[in-house]
Amino acid sequence: MIDKVLAHIEANKDAHVSRLNDLLRIPSISTDADHKADMSKAADWVRKLFTDCGIAAEIVETPGHPCVIAEAGPADGPAVLIYGHYDVQPTGDLSLWSSPAFEPTVRDGAIYARGSADDKGQVLTHLFAAEAWMKVAGDLPVRVKFVVEGEEEIGSPNLEKVIRDHRDRLACDYVALSDTPQFDHDTPAITYGTKGMIYKELFITGPKQNLHSGSFGGTLTNPGNALAAIVASLRDGDNRVTIPGFYDNVRDLTNDERAAIKKLPFDEDGYRQSIDVPSLEGERGFSTLERKWARPTLDVNGMIGGFTDEGASTVIPAKMSGKMSMRIVPDQDPERISEAFDAAVRAACPPGVKLEIKTHASCSAYLGELDSPGMKAASAAIEAGFGKAPVFIREGGSLPILPLFKDVLGADSLMLGFCTPDCNAHGPDEYFRIDDLHRGTKTSACFMNLLAGAK
């Protein structure tokens, strides 16, 4: 039966591109209240795709944007929950786009449009695969449940309630999602780990107003100097974080993981050139990919205060603020690290200023099992769809939904990346290669078939 399903997908390649373009034309920007009607339109488009091919689906309303839940397939045997999102990032500066952001344009075998890779193109691979099974076989080979939400780009504020409210309905053995990239243009990948994150903002207040640095300098603590001292205290000369206890529970890479990373076709100098820096730096004793994927980090994200306009103004700023994020790895407790950060900052803050610390976000790291039946099925499916076995990689970014799925549903996540790492997600000229749309659809169809036989 799988051969007939794959033949159906091959025969409908042009139709799949056309329908993806239809969805891409809907400006479903979740951050913009002016696009609320477009959000509902996109959710209904997704629901209709399901129902038109015989998959039961409904729109679940939330205090924000709606979520689509669907399911089909036999009730016995394994079950997989496929997650995706139909909302997209804002366009940013439209002058940086080579073609209109919401008018899909094909160039060099790729579809350029906002949301093409993140995540409309990738999530549709799974929906098109399910549709193919329904049209060819009349049912899916395994129980497949779908959650396609509209708030991923704003932090999924209502997803946890949806998952908890529908816990029994969404019960599954695995979660599968495609919101991550391949390793490079020629190497498909499965991502099995993501970092957690803690995001902080520091507010340092000194005098009641900006002061003349000549008349008042040397008589009080400068909030700018105080912020600089705090930031400098948090890392040492080896680029290690100095917060007491920060590394206590860091899970080290296994020897097998380290060996696998070394085998990856990673172009160190090409990576350096791609971000245009003189050299690559980080925690001493670890490779670039090890630091990026498996070592905790602390970074300044922005500093605000004082005089920043053109020219010179010699002032002591009355207020300064700094935004900092920590990316944490498996076994680091975000609450414990958050408290340790606050204590270290307070200890480093000089006298003479007031300090306030605000926590904007906090989530745990995620690490999946490499040898589970689901992971083996996903790997075999990618090899069938792409004609090449995938590599296993981690991701330096954070996906709070993965710990959520593990906590509420007890399910590990399988991250099948179909877009390229330079697809410009969140930036101008976002694109998704048409061949990857088709390969991803065939991969998903094979995955459903292989998972049906997994023990």
C-alpha cells in the first residue's frame, strides 16, 4: 500500500505546491491584532483540509488564536501526535524582500514567502501525507492525532491549557514535528535535543536624573558602570559562566555523541564567514558544535540607557537596563539557575544604586531517546523520503513545547527537519525548497507506515 500512497504523492506534486501557496497568501501574523480575521481564516483552511479527506477535525477556541485538533487511524497500536503551527512572524522591513512576503514566488526551485519554512510548508508535509493515505487506503495505517496551533510565534501562551484539557484525547506514544532544519543543504537531520532558556532583565537606578559627568563624576555610582561591572563578573577569561553552581548538574555529552559530532560535515571556517566574525570563540575545551548544542551559555541581549544619540553628551545616566539570556542543557533546573543568577547579580552589584531583576521567560532543556522504536521509524522514513540516512543533531535554541509534551502526555518528541538551515525563517526572503516539500511529504507517509509496525 505504501507504494500506492507514494505514487499518489508524486502525482499530486503540483497540486501540493499550489495549495501551499494558497495557505501562504493568508497573512496569519499572530503578533498583530489587525490580522485576527486572517488567523481564523488560516485555522479554517487547515480544518477544511482535514475534513475534505475524511479526517475528523475541529477548531478549538482559546483566549487568543484558535487551535485545530484532528485525528484518524486505527484505535489499537501505537499513536503519534503531529504538532505544527499556522501562525507566522511579521514581515519586518518589506524593502528587504525580493518579492511580496505574502505572494508566494518561485525562484531557483524554492518558494519565497513568509511562513514557507516556518512552519506552513513543513507542517503541510504531514497533512498532505495523511491526505494521501486517506485517499488511497481510506484510513491511516496508525493512529495519528494532530494539533496545529496559531500562537507558536508568540510563545504558545494557550497551548498548555489546550493540551491539558484534551490530555486523554491527545494521548500518544510519540510527538512528531517539523519546525527544525536539516543539517545542511545535502544532509537530512533529526534533532533530538534542544536547550532550555532563562531570560532576565536588570534595571539599575541611580540619581533622580541624568547628571553632568564633570560636575558629579566621582561622587556617586554610575548606573552604566554598575551594569558593566555586573556583566563582566558573570564570565571569566575561559568564557565560563561564574555563577556559583551553574555547571553542577550539566549532563555531559556521551562518548558516542561526541564522536558523532566530530563526523558531521561541519565547515568551521564557512560557519565563521557566514556570520562574518574574525574568529569563533566560546567556552574553552569544547568544539563549536559542542558549545552550540550541548554546553550552557550566558549572553547579553541588549543594554539601554544614558546618551545614545549621535554626537557627544557627557552624562551620568540616571537609569540603565540590560537584557540577558541563559541557554541551559539537560539536568540543569531552570528555577535553581534563575535563583543562582539573581544571587550572583546582587552580589556583583556595587553600592549606591538600586537593582531590580525581572524574569521574562523560563523553560527546561529537552533530550530525546536515540534508540526508541519511534526514532528508528523516523530515521528509516527520512532515508526513504530523502534517499539518504539522516544525521542526529541538537539545537541551540529552545522549544518549550517539548518539555510540555513530555510532562503532560509522557511522550518523547521526534523533530524531523525538512527546511534548510539558511531558509531565512523570521527574516526577509524566507524560503522552502519545493523538492523538500515533496521529500518531506513522502517521509511523513513512510513514517506513518513504519510506526504502525513499531513495537
